[in-house]
Amino acid sequence: MVERKSEERADYRHFLTIPTRWMDNDVYGHVNNVVYYSYFDTVVNRYLIDAGALEIETSPVIGLVVETGCRYFAPITFPDQVEAGLRVARLGNSSVRYEVGLFRNDDPAPAASGHFVHVYVDRETRRPVPLPDPLRAALTPLVTGPADPA
């Protein structure tokens, strides 16, 4: 585990509760590191679907992950509840940097924090495109960093 950054729940704009599962634990008795990335995907995509900015099977514009990272501060284990905090650190013309804090149960500081960058592309051509207005509108309330002009 690395030294924890000075972050707290108030640094995030949106939260989703994700229950851990028995199968998430590895042989070392804690949630395996790859599962943390599934939590990142879950909070982002659930937010986009609920906001009406993503139709998984039909949206003409989709986000492709081009960068990820995670810092682990404290273990999460089954049967913990994960409170996944979400914010947008950068809202660009065709890309978004999402940042996620994973909070174990009621802990005030994150057990892990990470990020990933989506580049939004045309579903068919896979070429970058400007963020559609509904997507930009859905993400704007989550912005904590610089927002590039539309």
C-alpha cells in the first residue's frame, strides 16, 4: 500500500454503492486489484446510462479507455460495501479524464483512488469525435478540473 493522498468524500461529485462479492477476494484475503478497475467501470458507465448519455448497444459515440491508473491505500475485503466516488478532472473536446475514489464502508478516506481516460469515438469508424451535447451536459456537474470549450 502507498501513502494515502489527502482526499475525502467531499472531493467527489457522485457516489454509487457497490457490494463486494465473495469471489472478489483473492488468496491473500482481500479484493484483488483487477476488481478495483471493474468498480471504476461500473461507477462511470452506470452514471452515463442513468444520465441518458449512453445506450450501450446503440449509441453512435462510444468511449474507449486509453489510460488508467490506481493507487491502493488500504485493503477492501468481502463483505465490505464500496462507495465509489466519481468526478471529472478534465472535460476535453473528445476526451474525458474520470477520477474515482473507492471508500470502504463508512471510512472517510479512500481505500484506493484511480483514474481513466476515455476518448470518445464514432462507433463504426473508431475515429475521435467531439463529445455529444447530451454527454457533455451529463458530465459538466462532475467537473472539478479544467473544462475545455465545447
